[in-house]
Amino acid sequence: MEETVAAQGAEALILEWISWAAIGIETVAVIIIIVAIVFATARFLYVSAMRRPETRNYQQYKSILGRSLLLSLEILVAADIVRTVALEPTVASVVVLGMLVLIRTFLSWSLVVEIEGRWPWKPGSGKD
């Protein structure tokens, strides 16, 4: 009986750590977004104030923000996978995970089209 209680306690502790890990991963994604917004906006304002007409300031601003959002989406998918697989391995939660991954994949594709002007599966121009 004591072994069962100890095993349940250990399992609860592991699940709590996994939950905190998922929250930590989500926090990293939010921090990336915030830092990118602050950095990109400061850079945009600085370059605009310097009035350098030869730069593609707005396009670079969008690119920095878009790429940070792409990275954050990938990190959020990882957090959802950790949470679903480890904490809620039910059919309903896996279906919800699948829908979240589909939505985030569509958002990622949309961001790539906006940033690079091409679909993700098309070859790039080689300028990167």
C-alpha cells in the first residue's frame, strides 16, 4: 500500500514538473515576441529618424516581427505537444492538439508568404 502511495506521489510530482515545463516553454515564446516587438520597433524608429531613404525600413520591420512570430509559433506547438502527450493523453485532447497544429501551420505559411513573398515549399531566391 505504501509503495502505491509513493508511486502516486512520484507520478503527481512528475506531472507537476511537466506542467511547469510547458508553462516555461510558453513563457519563452511570449518573451521572444515581446523582445522582437521592442527591438524591431526601436530599430524602425531609429532608422526612420535618421531618414535613410535607401533602406527598406518597413519591410525589415515586418520581417523581424514575422520571423519572431514564426519562431514563437513553433515553440508554442512544442509546449502544446508536451502538455497533451504528457498531461492529457485523451482522444479529445489529441484532436484539439491536431487542430491547434493545423491552425498554427496555416498561420506559419501565411507569415512566410507575407515575409518572403512565396509559399514555404517553393524554392527561395537565394538572398537569405
